[in-house]
Amino acid sequence: NNINDDLTIENNSLKEKLQKLQPQLTDALDKQPPQPTVVVASNDPHPSQPAMVTPTFT
């Protein structure tokens, strides 16, 4: 059952890395200016702007 042991070791190693990175991520996000909420056009039944703007060459 070596594969299971390897996976458990790998899993624990990844969990440790994640725990180390989590505070850094939180810290980085705290320093970010608040992002405007992006409205996805497909969710809006009446999009105010077309999702695709076709350039017009004159």
C-alpha cells in the first residue's frame, strides 16, 4: 500500500505549504485596492453594452 502512503505524505506536505501561503495571500489581498465588481454579460438578460465590440474601419 505504498501509493497511499506516498499520497498521504504528499497531501500533508501540500497542506503545510498552503498554511504558509494563506497568510501571505490574505495579506496581499488586504493591500489591494477594492476591485470593481465585474458584471458578466451572459448573466444579464439586458446587457447595457454588447459583449463584443466590432471595430469599424473608416
